[in-house]
Amino acid sequence: ILNVEQSPQSLHVQEGDSTNFTCSFPSSNFYALHWYRWETAKSPEALFVMTLNGDEKKKGRISATLNTKEGYSYLYIKGSQPEDSATYLCAWGSGNTGKLIFGQGTTLQVKP
Amino acid sequence: DTEVTQTPKHLVMGMTNKKSLKCEQHMGHRAMYWYKQKAKKPPELMFVYSYEKLSINESVPSRFSPECPNSSLLNLHLHALQPEDSALYLCASSQERALRVSPLHFGNGTRLTVT
């Protein structure tokens, strides 16, 4: 069974705190790693598509790193804001079939 | 605003009913997907269409029948569902099936309840 694990399951932080969470995935047959943000009552929104070992991507206050050899990716949020409150999902792909396996997500709540 | 439109937003159906979920995108994407998500679980892939042809069926029961009438539309026909099929059904699209460059673009989902 191929598992994608995310930790922690949930996180409560104060506005202004920086935070990070982890996505673990199988290190063999790596093809791509995606991060999505899913706000309540909205559709999941793509943050990053990562493909190369050592890759770092940034979008505003959010950044992500990738280690394909050991099978993990970190998502960082600098200076969290209440609007960052959402569930953050990672998804791992092992080929060009279009199949992604999603983790269970990390639910972030940022208190003002 | 999402560029992938799903209808209906909510659906309640009995186990003997036949209904359809619809999904539409006008971004010129050539791959379309159905995912199922149950509470507190990750989205699970059901079907992948690439250039209007079914390329992945993740061993989904035949009571779910996908259809891709053209490159912009994706349907999911439902018949004789079970209460355990109650879930959020998400449609997504991407430029191509190879997901190294393009991400998935999701709709808002259809919340299905089977009674």
C-alpha cells in the first residue's frame, strides 16, 4: 500500500506565528509532489507542483521544499494570518498517468 | 471563483434512483478527473480521462458510470447507489495527464447523500 502521510493533523497558531508541516511519501518511483490549500466551502487551490530533489518554491509568505531521496516535503508559512486558515493537502504522483495519492491534510487555524 | 463548475452542489437520492453529476471546464484542459472524498479522509481518485478517453478506472463499482461527451464536459452517472456512497464528489481538470507541470484545478464539489 502506497501511503502519503501528513503531520501534524491539525495546528492552532496565533496571528504572526510562523509554522511548518510535513508531507511524507514513498521515495521510490517519484514523479511529482503537489501542495493544495483547501478553504472551507471552497475548492482546493494549487499552491506548488514540485519535481526536482532539493527544489524550493515560494508564493508570497508560503514556501515549500522537497527531498525526493528521503521522501518528504515541508510547507512553511511565515507570519501566519487568519486568512491562511485552511486544510493543506499534499499529493504524490509516481508516473505520468494522472494519478495522485493525497495525504489526509493538515488543518491550520490562525487566531487573530 | 473556480474555473471548474460542478452541478448540482447538493444531491439527495434514494437507492433506486438514477442521477448524474456534471462538470464543465473551458480552460482547454485535456485531462479530467473524478475524486471521492469522505469525511476526515483524503480525496480518492476514481477516474481519469485524457483526450476524452478513459485512462484510469480505480476499480470503481459499476454503479458509478463516467462519461466524457467532449473535451469540456465530464459526467458521472449514478445508479443503485448505497448509503456508504454518500460523500463529496470532486471534479478536477489539468492541462495534460502528466502532472509534472500543471496542477489540478478543482470544482467546488457535489455533496451527495444516499438515503
